[in-house]
Amino acid sequence: MISYIHKLLLRFINKLSRDRYERLINSSDFKSLYKNYGFKSEEEWVEAARKIIKENPDRLVQIMNYDTRNGNFGKYFK
């Protein structure tokens, strides 16, 4: 019974996290950043962001904190 409740809570927490990131990714402000990060289209930017979130959500935070005016941003996408 405890195991069932634990799994249920984990699913709920994961769903909340996914929903939060989806709201961010679908926002027009986020999509408009694609040029700053060297992408040709909003779709490419959103696809890369989803991939990064799936692998490591904290990495997206690092990317968003990076000042794109100062240096090679491409290292974050390797």
C-alpha cells in the first residue's frame, strides 16, 4: 500500500514538473528567444529545449542563464 501511494505521488510530481516546463516552452516570450541562441526557427528551439528538459532540466536553467552576447553558446548543445 505504501509503495502504491509512493508511486502515485511520484507520478503527480512528475506531471506537475512536465506541465510547468510545457507552459514555459509554449510561451511566446520563450519562443521568441530562438534567434538569441542561434536557431533558425522557433520549432528548432522548442525541440532542443524539450530534449534538454527530458535529459536534464537543470541544464536548461544553465542555458537560460548564459549571456549569449559573450562567447560560444554552442557548447551547451553538444
